[in-house]
Amino acid sequence: MRIVVITGMSGSGKSTAVKALEDEGFYCIDNLPVRLFRQFVELIEKSGEQFEGVVLVTDIRARDLTGSIEASFGELREAGHQMEVLFFDASDEVLIRRFSETRRRHPAEEHCSVPEAIRIEREQLAWLRQNATRLIDTSEFTVHQLKDQVITIIRGEEGSGHFNVELISFGFRYGVPLDANMVMDVRFLPNPHFVPELRPQTGLDDRVRQYVLEKPETGEFLKIFIKLLDFLIPAYRREGKSYLTIAIGCTGGRHRSVAIVEETARQLRDNGLQVRCSHRDHEKG
């Protein structure tokens, strides 16, 4: 049976991920005691009902988390189940803001401030974070982007034999995506921001795209970059990876990085790869 463990920081979007997986046909259960994981999976198997898989949510609310999580994971793997651990995270600043907006009490908050509760939670979840199959940073995600990301991960790792490349454009001023396998800085390219008629547009507009791509240094960069990916992707495949997340950044994430992501995606698709693009910051500022 396919088992997806959803875990991570409080306020990082775990509930949104669970709803997305419920819609995909997974049987989801939240805050089940860790020591009951194997018994629950066995009951699901004996029921004879058909599900895409099981989603188990565990986090700092589990009283027996520290002592039993490693043993429970080991039991499930020894029983032959396919396990994935998705760890959801966000920056401390974002988590604090989310708790402030929702006015909810932090699960680790006991006569202490929210920042201190977050620090305690990070310590207690350190083993889970270190042993996760996938780290998902939701600091800059909307609800819809997070749902889309979760579904992409699940569909991309169902053993179809395909290799999925995700390209993310971003602005360095807003921080580097934490879930990227590779980060590429294209701030060395000429910046359309300083061309008055191009400044309001984005790298999705033809004039900006043409401005960026027609530069000689852009052509040289893309030749080298695509050649690097042609080497790396087969190497990732040989190591059993089914996806590669590449973040391409410029100063604001509006012009250069967007154009480069779109052109890189076009060339990779021409090579037969499945590619998904997202532009994290192109509508900011």
C-alpha cells in the first residue's frame, strides 16, 4: 500500500495538503497516535476497500512522537509498504504572521511566546525533517499553489517511469525557495527593469522575453545550462530520483528569471522531458 506521511511545522499548510490528497482518492487520517500506524494500515488492507493510498498526519501534537516514530516507520517499511514522508515548512516570520492572522494557539505554546513555541517545535521535529522524502517550503505559496504542488508531487512519483522537472522563477529579494534541488542566479544578464517601457511588463510578455533572449550572453548561458542539465538529469535518474526542482532567480523575480524559465522549459520539452513552470514572484512590485 502507498502510505504518505504528512508532517511539518504548525501553520505550514498541512491541512491544505490533506484536503488535496483526499480529492485525489487517498484515505486521510489526522493525529493518529504513532504507535497505531501499523494497526491502522492493516485494518485498511483487511477492509477490502479501494483507495489510492493512505495519508497519515503526524506532528508535534502526537504525545508519543519522539519515542515511537522511527520504530513505526521501520515496521511499515518492513511490511513492504511504499512510504513517503512530506515535510511542510515555512520561515519563522511567515509562521508567526499566520498565527497572528488566524489567532490560533500554537500547539507547542505553553506559557511561552509563539516564536519560542516555533523553536521548540523545530527541535522536536528535527528527526522527521532530516528523514523526509521531500521538503516543501510554503512561505510564498498561495492555497491554490500549494494544492497544485502537492498533486504534482504525488502524481509525479507514482512509478510511471517519467522524470519530472519543475522550474521556479523567483526574486532574490524575497528569498530563495527552500525546496529547490538547484539554484541558478541570472542577475548577470541585462535587466529590463531599467528600460522604462519594459519595466511594467514581465518575462511572460513577448517584448521582455525578446529583450532578454536576444542578448549574446543569454545565448551562451543557455547553451551551457542546457548542457549541464543534459548531464545531470540522467545522473539523477540513475540514483532513483523522479523529479528535479530548479529555482532560477533574478533581483525581483519579474523579468529575467521568468524569461529564462520559460525558454529553459521549452528546450527541455523539446528533449522529451515533462516540465512544469511556476513563477513565484512575477506579480510582485
